[in-house]
Amino acid sequence: MTEETKKSIKFWCSMGAPLVVGIIVFLVMVFPTTNFNDTSIRMFAPGRMSFDSRGFRGRVLGNHVLETEHGAITLRHFARIYSTRYRDVGIIEESNFTRGRASHNLVVEGIIIPPNTRIVFNSYTQRISILVFAVPIGDLQDFQKIEVSGIPLRVGRIYFERPRTVADIVMIILASGYVTLTDDTQIYLTPLPDGSPSLHGLHIYKEDERWRIIIAGRGMTGVKRLGETEFTEYRSVIFRPHWGEFIEGVSVE
């Protein structure tokens, strides 16, 4: 082998090594792995090349089943999800369910969750943090009708272990009309002055075995106990789970 040939080989080797390294780095960046508990999910995420430290969005490669405390979520090939900077599944967009790229059988406190929802996970526990049915919350027409222990309610969001709230589950509901508790106490979810439904929060406390309705926006909650002839306006009402007996409330003075 001539000296000139050796130099030529060294030259192409010196040129090829960075190219190979570059290709490997590119593949690692564009085809990252995200995780959900013990499940590893390969993604196609060309947007990750932007080096966004907050996380990245991409498409799922293959089919995967995510087992949660409320049921299973199935991600099908090319479902679009958001991965956190910790390489964990962060958000599953509602469009995946509407387009048939994902499905679920989630049930929360006996409530069957509608098929189309935006699912947000806690970055640290990988538990479901929020189910969103209306984006943004002011888009009232997108609230979905959900049956909560036999009572149909229009729900915008469901929060789990929400910060600054001691309730285990908080539902933002769009409501107007009457709910009768098992002791015949009547609750009137007062509409707004223009007659449109008002926002309320339904708080569920598992350990204390109680539910609470509290005003989330404008409006009031009327309460009429058995034997009373008129409704009294309340700021919040506490009762037994599943529309059980009235416990107490905070009236409007």
C-alpha cells in the first residue's frame, strides 16, 4: 500500500467518523424513548431537535397499553403525545381519541369517562392529574354530559389531588337545575342572571366519605331541607357520597 493510499484512507476515516457519530446522535434525538411506569415507548419526535428543556411532542411508534389506577389507555401507532423533560408520558391529546389513534376504559368513582378527553399526568407519580373536556375552561359548549351516581352533569374538567385543595377529586361542572339527596334535601344549582348554567365545583373526599358542592364562578346554590318551604342560598353544601344525606353547609348571610 502506497503512502498516498494510506493518507487517503486516513482522510476518509477522519471524515467518516464524525458523520457516523452525527447520524447516531440524530437517530437518538429523533427517535427517543419515553416511559410510563414500566412501559417504554419509542417515539418519532423531529421537534426534539429544537432542544426544548421543558419536554417534546412526538408520535408513538407501535401499540402500547398504559395501565392506570382508573383503567387502561391504549395508544395506537402514530398517536401524538407530549413527553416531559424527565422522559415520562405527560399529556395524551384529545385528538388521538377523536381520530381513533387511542382509546380508554377509564372509570372514576363509578363515573364512566367519555371516550374523548385530554389526559394529563403528574410528572412525578405518573398518576392521572387532570381529565379535560373543555379547552379552555371558558368554552362552555364543550362540556360533556357525564352521569355522576345517576345524576347527569355537564363536566369540563376533573382534577385529581389538586394542589391547594384537600379534596381527592374536584370536578368543574356546568349546572342549573335540581338535585335531590337521599334524605329529600333539595339542592338547586342556581343559573346565572341571564338564565345560562353556572360553574360549580363538586369536591370528593374519599377518606372522609363526603362530597361538597362549592361555587366555582358566579351563581349560588339553593338548599331546601325536608319540611322547609323555601330555598336558602348557600356558598357550599356538604353531604354523604353519591348524593347521600345532607351534612352541613355555609349559608349566604
